[in-house]
Amino acid sequence: MLKPNKLANNNFLSSLDLSTDEVLHILELANNFKNKKLNIDFKNKVLGLIFDKSSTRTRVSFQVAMTRLGGTTIDLNPTTSQIGRGEPIKDTARVLSRYCDVIAVRTFDHLDLEEYGKWSTKPVINALTDLEHPCQALADFLTIKEEFLDFKDVILTFIGDGNNVANSLILCGSLLGVEVRIACPKGYEPNSLVIDKAYEIYKNKNLLKITNDPNSAVLGANVLYTDVWSSMGEENQKDEKEKVFNGFTIDSNLVSKADKDAIILHCLPAYRSKEITDEIFESHKSRIFDQAENRLHAQQALLSCLLQ
């Protein structure tokens, strides 16, 4: 029977904390959890959630994943704990290491996450920062694997802001050898350090393309992916961004230029008529809610490896 392997890194702060084999192992575990072929009991294990940002899917999927593993979850809301009163991260991390077996952190500054990872003696998981969203990428590639069975010749096109989701798609895609195209307005490209790291990993440098033209980016693509144009904390930029991102909406015109069997992904929440039309969101090509469900299974697999 398939069993979770202990990961080489104690923390999962970035997609690059995993090797290619470890990503594939987690995806296989996730598929087994999803199809009820695997049952693991981590009774008495505790997951601590530190969420500085609001959340629906990430919070609930982590809580359910830990429950299905037989463990429990403690939700540490900064407004009702000493975290919100300015207690140093290094103190919080060391204390929580005495109580919890694993900690998931959802915050703004990636450096804060790294500070938790530095001081915690228990595994720390990136549940989203402004730089990366690696748990989302695991669910995304699980969804793609379910559809196409493997990653050979798959072209993934992300259209929108070169944000944390785009960064993690690039990094995880580089590990899996998937062609990733990012189409965004000028000035909204993904993090340059992320791009450099991906180019170091890709055996074929042509598999990563950054462009400002969504029409060319979707040609022959198997997966069309988008996200909100204004992430949490960018609400004051909403009106400006809507003008800049005009033409970057996934609509029937863009979809018609992709592969005829292309699927549509969105990490949610979605704003219809902004980054995606309602017609495409609700179309037979959409795998958006399979993708959302897969957050649960991918995180259950990740937790099972980190708790070894």
C-alpha cells in the first residue's frame, strides 16, 4: 500500500521546498486520499492555523484535511491572540512548537513566514503569502493530472496579474516540466527572482514564456487559468487595475484560440465579467470546483508527509 514519505525539508514555505519526485508523490497520495484508497490516523496530532488574511477554501480545506487524518486544528486568530498585539514572531513560533505538531501560516509578507520557519521546531506550511501560494499550485497540478493523466505536452496559460498564484504555478511547473505561459499587462509581470529560479530548473528554457499578449499566450493551450486582478490588500487599486487589465478577461474569444479540449481553472473567489465571463466560468470546460475540492486532498497528502 502507498504510504507517505518523509520530505527532505521540514517546512513547506515555497514550491521549491519540494523535489520533482516529492511533488509527484504528494499528487499520488492526494489521488489515493480522494478515492478513499488510503486511510492514515494521526490521532492527537494538532495543526495550528495562523491566518492574518481572510480565507474560505484554505482555512476549511486545512481543517477538514486534518480532521480526516484523525487530528485536530486550532485556529489562532490574530485579533484574539497575542499575535495581534505585536508579540515577536520568534516568540510565537517557539511557543506554538511546544503545543502544535504542524503550523500553517497565511500572511502578507513572505519574510514573516520565513521567520516562523526559522524559529519553529515543527513544520511550517505556507498557506499563502504575497509572494507564493504553493498549496494552491499542488491542487492545480492535481486537477491537471486528473484531466490529462500526465504532464507531457501540457500547456498551462495563466492570464492576469503576475501574483503569488502565478509565481507558484511557474515554480511548480518548472519542477514538473510543464510549459507555463503568463500573460499580463506591462508592469504586472511575475516576480523576477521567481522567473530566474524557474529558468535554472527548466531543462528546456522555452517552456516558460512571459508575455503581454493574451491572444498569443492562449494559442493551443490545454489549461486556461486566471485569478482576481486585485488581491487582498489591493482594494484601493481596484479601479485602476480594471482599466489596465482590459483585454485580459478569459472569454469565449480567448477560449476559442486554445486547444479544443482545454479546461478552465480559477483559484477563487471569482468576479464574473472582470477576469472571467460568467459564460466561461459556468461552461462544460470549467474544472474550477474540482480544483477547489482538490485543495483538501492535496493538503491532506502534504500534511501526511510532514507529520511523518
